[in-house]
Amino acid sequence: MPELELNKTEGAQSASSRWQHLNQWLSVHQSLWRPAPFLDPRPDWTSQYPALAADVEALSDAACDRFHHDPDQLAEWLTQFLPSLAERSPLVTLPMLADRQATLAITLPETRATDMPGRKREQAGAFAAAVQPLTNPVLDWCCGKGHLARTLVSHCPAPVIGLEWDAALVAGGNRLARHFNDKVTLQRQDVMAPDLTLPDGVHGVALHACGDLHRQLIQQVVEVGEPRVSVSPCCYHRTATANHRPLSKRVRENDDALALSRTELRLAVQETVTAPARVRAETARLRRWRLGFDGLQRVLRGVDNYLPVPSHPAWLANEDFETFCRWAADSKGLTLPAGTDFHDWQAFGEQRLARVHRHELVRHLFRRPLELWLVLDYVLFLEERGYQVTLGTFCDRELTPRNILVDAVRACGSQSVPHSHP
Ligand SMILES: C[S@@+](CC[C@H](N)C(=O)[O-])C[C@H]1O[C@@H](n2cnc3c(N)ncnc32)[C@H](O)[C@@H]1O
């Protein structure tokens, strides 16, 4: 692979070459990230890289936990088996766009942050700091209760409008804005409505609008030729199409571009660093049960394939493994034989989960590169349409792993070009 040129500012060339490198690197390593360890007890890569698989599977729980929180260290350790993993770190490094002092100064004080969960208050503050200075009227896309809008408004040249389809959030957000005398108005609006056109001259901002929602903003902005758009994307897999559809011509017209299913897109956001311990424990228990049932159903059916079981009803989380198996078998029309040793299958599920965790460590090395590969498509699309794009992070991943910011300013003299949506 040609050497990376990441020291350049993010110009057209560098976004394009970075995408190219990521595309190649992800393609070369696809056997490591495409198969989901939860569904496949022995992914092909375990025979392709037997020494790597053996050492990863032998990791202690403590080492597993450490590497889970430090993928850079894991990649470094694994370069002894696979030297090309050394390229991961430079490929995913991004500049921090929010100055810490500015973040502290802009974040709403708790006394003004009614109904704002602590993390959201800090995320909104960091996002607001990263997009300073604001020189256009701001439109907050999928604004929820308007936390970002209320954080931004005192730094804006004009009142802030927020669009949100949930009537309760709109009413609650408008109440808060009135109470705190913020010049913020939230409007009830489905942002996917085909007849929605943005007013001229606005700066569109979106903090964690999912998949199609943030893509819609980016497309609307370039359609109208708005002066600026700042997006922190999330949930790339929330899309109406079964497969990923790139926005940029550069990616759409590249025959070597990775093709991704909606399920594979999920990998880019599979991260639970911010989930509370109670939620993580419950998730792990249910994963153990599902894997225990998976072993049992393979023997029962005599078919060595994963059998998807529907989402469990909430009450089941407080029951035991046997009840889970009976519910799962029932939902798939299977009969559990009398004398099924649930204790044994539960232990099997525990062992499987331990191995899944270790295999997932390897797979998860690729989620940030995959996320960046997706985001670079947005950057390329905006550049193709005459925008200058800054790409970076607005906060640490401990505050939110969805910490990428795409900040695009329409270059002077560029015209909005009518575009047929891909
Ligand atoms: C993850 S939340 C982010 C909210 C806000 N930006 C924040 O960071 O607090 C996504 C928001 O998008 C809203 N939403 C989802 N689909 C929408 C649509 N079609 N039109 C408008 N809002 C939508 C949801 O109701 C939700 O409030």
C-alpha cells in the first residue's frame, strides 16, 4: 500500500486518499470483521491465522477487558501475527476540534440544564465549542428537546430553529426555551418529508441524528447550497435500504469499494463504553442464554447453523435460563426433549460467550476504521459539491463513542448544483 499522507489538512486529495487506504485495508482484512463471532463459533480467520486465534482465545478475562477498552494496544500486540495491523492507528487518528477551555465555557451550567442528562449536556457543549464561531442562523436537525439548540443559541447571530417529529419533545423543549428565555423555537416536523425544503442561508447542525436522518440533512444542505453543515453522525445502519448506498460519486463509481449490508453497517456503532454497568450485565446474561440455546438447538435440529431467535419480551430478563430456552424453542416451533440438561447448556453458553468476547476483540478493531470509511464518503460528497470540510472529533470517546464531527463550509463562489439522489 502507498504510504499514508495524514499530516496534510483534510483537503480533497487527502480525504480521497485516506478513503482509498481505508477501503484497501478493510478489504484485505475482511475475513476478520465480516463474520459475526456470535453467529459463527469458528470464523474462517481462526484457521487462516491459527497463532493469532490461539493467543487471543487464551487471553485472561482481565487482559480481555483491558484490550476491550484499548483497541490501539490490542492492534499493537497483534502486529506480531499480522504486521498490517500497524496501519490501523494512523488510519483512524483524527484531530480534536473542540478546545477544552471553550467547551467548559460554552457547556450549559447544570442550573440551566433541566431535563438534560449529564452526558448530553457535555456532548452538546463540546459540539458547540467545536463549531465556533457561528456566523449564520442555525437549524438544529432532529433536535430532540433542543439541548444542542439551547447550548448554541447564545453564540448565534440569530434565533435557533429546531426540527423534531416527536410532539412531546417539541412541547417540552419549547417550554424549557421559554422558561430560560432562550431564543429557540422547536417545530414539529418529519425531516424525511419529501416536501420539506430548508430556508436559504442556514447552518444545519445535527448531533446524533441516525442514519438516513443525517444523510438527508447533508443532501438537503447541498441541494439548497446552504453556507454550512455540521454533523455528528450515528447509527449508520438505520437506513431504509437493505444495503449501504454511498453518497459520493468517488465511492459510488469505484468498482473496488466495499459493499456492506445493513447488518455489517451495525459493526461501526457496536460499542457500549457508555452503557451503565447494570445494562451491560443484563446484556451479557442474555447473550450467554442465547448462546446456550444456540448450542442446544444445533444438536436438536442436527443443523450446525445459527437460528435467529426474536427479541425477547422484557419479562424474560428476570427469569432463568430454562425459561429462556422454553420461550426460544416455542418461538421457533421446536420441542425440547424431556431430560434436557439445562445446567450443562447454560455452562456451554458461558464458555461460548467467553470465546465470542475474544473473537469480538479482533473484529472490533475494525469498527472505527469502518466508521471513518463511511464518514469519509460524506466528506467526499460535500467536497464534490463545493464545500470545504473539516473532519475531526468533538469529544473523547468516553463521553460518546459517536464523537466524529463533519463540519463543512460552502466554499466562496461555489454554486449549488442540482443533484439526483443516489
Ligand atoms: C438520537 S436523538 C438525538 C436528539 C438530539 N439531536 C440530541 O442529541 O439530543 C434523534 C432524534 O431524532 C428524532 N427523529 C427521528 N426521526 C425523525 C424524523 N423523521 N423527523 C424528525 N425527527 C426525527 C427522534 O425523535 C429523536 O429525538
